[in-house]
Amino acid sequence: MRKYIGLFLVICMVSALPVFAEDDGLWDNYGTNIQQSKNPRFVSDEEFNDAIEKINKQDRVKKWMKRLTGTNLPKGSQFTQANESEEISKTSGDKADLPVLSLPVEIDVNGDAIPVGHYQVKGDVKEGNAVLSLYQAHELIAQIPARVTNDDYDREEILFADWVSVDDDRIKIIYGSLNFNAYAILPLK
């Protein structure tokens, strides 16, 4: 009971303290019409046009400075809807980024062993026959004869290279590009 009486007395004393507010100017305009300015000044058409022209000149200077310094690149500019054709052109021709094939086992190509590793795959059609060239550090490791197919192997990418197990003794190297899709079945070493 003493705790409740003590708590009641503390609350009464705190609520009896006077509250002082600082004059912040917010209540000075209470009840006045804020739509009307104290010093109304009308702007002529010439002054308005001059102000707009001045702002436009400043914006033009800022735009050119951004273009010259290269700071005008928007976020996500690496790939936008506007440069899809550029991305597609990178998948063919001299600018092509070659897909990487990761071989988990040694394979036999015409009696030579291709070791386990990562290889860039470039597909070409020479004299009507498809050939898959395996590169490592820009050095040609092997050229594998392949068969052209219309199967895209349910891949979402346009340019791809991968392998699929056929059985315990063979794997199937699959390749797809904008020009053609191909595969080669190779024995394990």
C-alpha cells in the first residue's frame, strides 16, 4: 500500500510542474490566412521567362558536364533493353565470349587423351561438318568432330557448352550458339 501512495505522490508532483514552451514562431501565424503573403509582389512575364531560362541553362551545363565526365550512367546500365542487339552480337563473330566446358573426366579424342579441366568451346562449320574446338588459355587443345542438331537441350542461354553422361564409358558434349547446335559423343579414357 505504501508503494501505491508513494507512486501517487510522485505522479502528482510531476504533473504539477509548470511547462514552459519556447517561442518558435509557429504559433505566431495561428488563425491567419496563409494564402495571402504579407508582402505580395507580382512577377512579370519577362521575369518569369528569365528565371526559367536561367534554370534551363544551369541544367544544360550540368548535363554536358555529366556526359563529359561519364557520371551520367544510370544504375543497371550494364544490360538494358536498348542494348539487347549488342549482347546478341557478342555471342557470334569475332567478339564472341566462348562458353566454358568443365570436364570432370579424361576423354579420348582420336587416340589422344584430353585431361580433366576447364575448356573454352568454339563451334565452327567447316566444309559442311561441325567441329568443336577446345581452347585453354587461347591455345587450341583439340578439335572434335560433331553432329549438328536442332535440339537446344532445354537451355535458356543462346551460347552454351556442357556435357551429359551417356553411359559408364561415354559422355556427350553439347554445344549451342546463335548459328547452330551440335553434339559429340566421346569415350572416356
